[in-house]
Amino acid sequence: MIKKLLSPLPTALVFLLAFSLAPSIGAPVDNSDDDDDALEHEQARLALEQGLVRPLEEIIAEARKHVQGDLIEVELEREDGRYIYELEFIQPSGQIIELQLDAKSMAIIEDDAD
């Protein structure tokens, strides 16, 4: 019964798929992007704990008072000694709107339409 279930073609495809997805032995692994992301997340968490930034939910709620559309990207940047949230929205027309808010005061710094 088991021999009937494991025909040569599906078995070969399983092994081919497994070996094609596995990293090459001895090949260098680039974890720099993962390390950068982890560092950025840790910095953002610390900034929130220290009261240097507002929670993202509050920032999004404030932004939605000024811009309509679907939120497609959020970045937290540090510029000139202060944190800035950059939010991108796509409107039903397809227009991309970028809104920059001070991460602590939630004041709008810049409103760009692409």
C-alpha cells in the first residue's frame, strides 16, 4: 500500500524542492538586514518607553484626521535630534500621500502628494 502512494515522480519532486530551498552548505549567510531591523525595532521600543515617541496607534489616528485612504507604509526616522513618523497612504484615485508627523507632539511636519 505504501509503495503505491509514493510513486517516483512525487518523491523526486519533494527531494528536489527540499534541496533547492535549503541554503548551500558553507555559503555565507547575510543576516545584516535582519540585524538592522532588530536594532531599529529595539531603538523604537526604547524611544517609546522613554516617552520620546507616541504609540503608533495614536499617530495613525492623528494622521487619519488629515488624510484619507489606505495606509501602505510607516517609517520611524530620527532627524535633527527628533523622531519623525513618515506615513504613506494610497487614495482611491491611486494618488500616494506622504505625511510626516513629529513622533512626540504629533504635529504635522510635512504633507506631500506624489
